[in-house]
Amino acid sequence: MIEWFIIGGIVVLMYLLVYKYEKKMDKLQELIEENKNNISSNKENINDTNKRIEKNSKKLDEHYNHLEKIWYASPPKHKK
């Protein structure tokens, strides 16, 4: 008779452990899905920023080219 109480207790204990484990896994899965959404939105922001950087770098190249042309056209005169 005592054996059945011990077996029943072990079964209940195993059920409780599995139930808690499943709850933790569900919570972790929700967090993973949340992070996936954040990552995808951040990738879009990164791509937009890279496009703006590329546009600005083209403008800077044009300005530097213009400054170099001015420099070669009239180099500074050094005092002797």
C-alpha cells in the first residue's frame, strides 16, 4: 500500500516539474518572438541609415573634389 503512495507522489512530482518546465519554455518562446520582431525592425533602420550615409558620402566626395581643385588653382604663398 505504501508503494502506491510513493509511486503516486513521484507521478505528481514529475507532472509538476514537467508543467513548470513547459510554462518556462512558453515564456522563453514569447521572448524569442519579441526579439525577432525587434531585430527585423532594427535591420530596416540600419538599412535606411546606410542609404543616408551613402548619399552623404557622395556629397562629401564632391565637396572634397571641389576643395582640391581650388587648392591646385591657387596654392598658398609662403613667406620667405
